[in-house]
Amino acid sequence: MIALPKRRWVMIVLWSALLVSVAVPGKALAEKSPAPAEETPGSADRPTASPEDRLAVEQQRIADRYQHLEEVLLRMAELNASTDPGRAALLRRVVAESKSRMVGVQFEQLVTLMSKGRLSRALENQKDLDRDLRVLLELLLSENRAKQLASEKARIRDYIKRVGRIIRKEKSLQGRTAGGGDLKRLADEQERLAEKTGDLAKDVKSHEEAARGRPSGNEAPEGDPKESESEKPSDKDHAEKSDSSPAKKSEDAQPSEGSGQGQGSSGGQSSGAQSQSNPTQKNLDAARQRMQDARKKLEKAEREGAVDDQEEAIRQLEQARAELEEILRQLREEEIERMLTLLEARFKKMLEMQQTVYKGTKRLDKVPPAERRHEHEIEASRLGRKQSLIVLEADKALLLLREDGSSVAFPEAVSQTRDDMQQVVLRLGRAKVGPITQSIEEDIIAALEEMIEAFQRAIDEQEARRGQPPPPQGQPQDPPLVDQLSELRMIRALQMRVNQRTARYSKLIEGEQAENADLLDALRRLAEYQSRIHQITRDLESGKNQ
């Protein structure tokens, strides 16, 4: 069984309970006549509530519970904003989606319908509400967006490779067609390539439908309100439903973000009609049709016409590839934004923890050596344990940066800072709270502040680029976590830190050469840092991170 955070289990239980609660009135509606309650003394003198009224009361209770749940989600988002911005953003997104689908309004409509005895209409609306609640539940469970993005990027890259192979084969066919190749053989190859193109179009379509939460195929599922809306426009109830259904409004009014760019699972396409395809699928289908036309002309020995159709098929395929590359770029931008936000929050947390340790170190150093007792060592060791927790946070941040692999300066900056943190752990464990320990802690604080500023600047630049036109053809579609200017700034910050620490250590040297063991060890580590800065500068120049 997968272990989930406690809060996440709480939310799953809450949503599951809510879904079950919604299903209960539906079952009662299907039965239409609940069993009569047992008579109690004096009940004959009181008016008996009708089954419809009892259902309306129960539905109102569920509506109140849902309203409370939305308030809880917003409150949790506020509490998680500083420590876990990713989760906070997800919770706000769930509430925003709920408002977009007008779930609260749907609950109130159900109460009104039940109180008026319109049970058949209430049953239909309840199906819509149940579907919307399940969409929200799935969204709430999709907290680990990082893995989803990685999977989505891998899928799009696979599509791009498949389109590229088809384009190469189609160009080869076109060249042989124009060059007088065997028509029968060319027609057979064209048929097989058209089938591969059709298979790719089907894969794109099936994923698109799965992402929208719909079954594959062109037919609407049984009981789908969209089908009844189109078939029964004269029915008054259905007409009202068609005009006011929150689920339909949400889908039809959904903005086509990056329209014409072939947004894959991000769902930027209007979905008012089952047959509407995304641009990538449309181009693939068009390319397949052109290939079929070329095959027919090859069978009829119409060489020039076949070449023209093949040329058009290649154009459609190139367009499909461009759309897929744009989707990949947008997914990468989302991934970058999420990672930068997570890194900024993690480094802020590390900075706060480091400042606490630094204050404790300075407080202990104020105690004269002659007055220090065993309690002093215990307190220094306690600070060392707190410092070790910061090291763990640095390890997590370093893992994120190295897995991304698009930066060379930032992982090195974190690695050097992490090494300094580990030195502080060892020194505090030996109750060494003097100037060298404090100077290392000061450098750690300065490094954390520099990286936080760098992440904030990168986030601002990422937001400024949002909505701008895609890069021209030929430029990389997978942008790095930070641009080269940010990398150079970080390398400069690393070098400045080495320079400052060199100047600080020089003041601690008595005579012409250092003899203090701690100082010698610190100088050796400083020389190693300088060597690593030289290496990452060469890596950046050679484009090793690209």
C-alpha cells in the first residue's frame, strides 16, 4: 500500500465521503418512494413531511458540507503557502475549478428540484454533479504533478520521433516517385506509411480523450447529457439544462490556451462536439488522407499528382511536428515554473533554519572559555543536529537540480554550500563555536540569500515570458531551468565568495604561513572550491549543460 501524507489521506476521505453522500439521495430518487417512518405518539397530530421534502433536506445538508469543504481547502492553501507552495497552488486550483463548474450552484439546483418534486430532472442533474465531483477528486489526487509532467514529456517526445520517421520515409517515397520508381511497390509502401500515420493519429486521439475523462470513440456514453441536449432541443427541461448546465458551460467556455498550437493533455481545446480533434490529430489525419490519395494515383500511374499529394502530406506532418514541439515547450515551461517555486520555498526554509543556528552559535561563543561547562557542549551538539537537518534539505534541493540537468552553476553553488553546512555540523559537534565556525555560517547565509534572489529573478523572467510567441524554428524547444545570464551571475557570486573568504582567512594568519590546523583545512577546501568554479566555467562555455 502506498504511504501518503496524513493531510492527503484526510482530503481523500473527505472527498470520498462526499461522493458517497451524493450517491445516497440518487439511490433514494431512483426508488422514488422511501419506506414510511414508524408512527410515534402524537405523530398523527403533526403534518408528515413528503418524501420529496425529506430528500431536499438531506440534499441541503450535503450542499452545506460541500461549502464547508471548499472553505477548508482554501484554509489549507493559506497554511501551506509558505512551506509547500505546490500543494497550496493545487488546492486553490481545485477550488477555482469547482467555481468554474459551478458545483455549489448545482447543489442548490438539486435542492430546488427535489423540493418541487421534479425527481426525474434531479436524477439527470445528479449525474452531471457526480461527474464534476469526480473530476475535482482526480485533480486533488494529482498532487505529484512532477511525475505527470515527466510522463507527458516522454509521450510527446515519442510522438515527435514517430512523426520524424514518417516524414523521412515520405520524403524518400516522394523522391523515388519523382525519379521513376516502380509504381506498384511505391503504392504498397505508401499504403503502409498511411497506416502508420493513422495509428499515430489514433494514439493522439485516445490520449486526448483519456485526459478529458471521456471514453474512446465518437459515440457519447449512455446517459450523456450532451447527447440528450442535441437530440431533444424542444424539451423545456433539457433546454434549461443546455443553457444552464455548469459542466457544459465550463467545457464550452474553457479558453483555448495556445489555440492552434496543439495543446495535448493540458486541454486547451473547446470540447463542445465529440468529433472535434486537436490540431495535431487533424494534421495527422489530413496527412494520412493525402497519402491515401497519393497511393490511388500511383495505382493509376499518375506520377505528378502523387508527388503533389506527397508534398502536401509532408507539409501536414511538419505542421503536426511543430505543434508537438510547442506542446513540449509549454510542458517544460510549466515544469520550470513549478521547480523554481519549490526551490525558492525550500531555500527560504533553509535560510530561516540557518539563521537560527547562527544566532545560537554566537550566543554560545559569548560565554568565556573558562566558564564553559558540559551544558555548553550539549547545546553546541544540539545546534549541530539542527544544522544536519539543513544539510538534508540541501541534499533534496541538490537532487532536484541534478535531475533537471540543465544548469551547471546552481548545482555547484548548492554543493559548495552543502559542504560548508557539513563542516558546521562537525565543528558544532566538537563545540567549536569561534570565528571560523561563525564565518562559515555567515557564508552559508549569504549563499542562501543569493540563491533565493536568483530563483525569484528566474520566476519573474518566466512569468514575463508567459504568453509570448514561441521561439522561431531551429531554436531549442526544451528551455533550461535558468538562462545563461543567471548561470554567469551565480559563477560570479561563487568567485566573490571565494575571494571574500580568502581575504578573511588571510587576517587570521600570523606570520608568513598558516600553521593553525583548522585554518589549513579551511584553506584546502577553499582551493578545492576554486578548482570546481574553474571546471563549471569551462562546462558552461562548452555547453555541457545543453
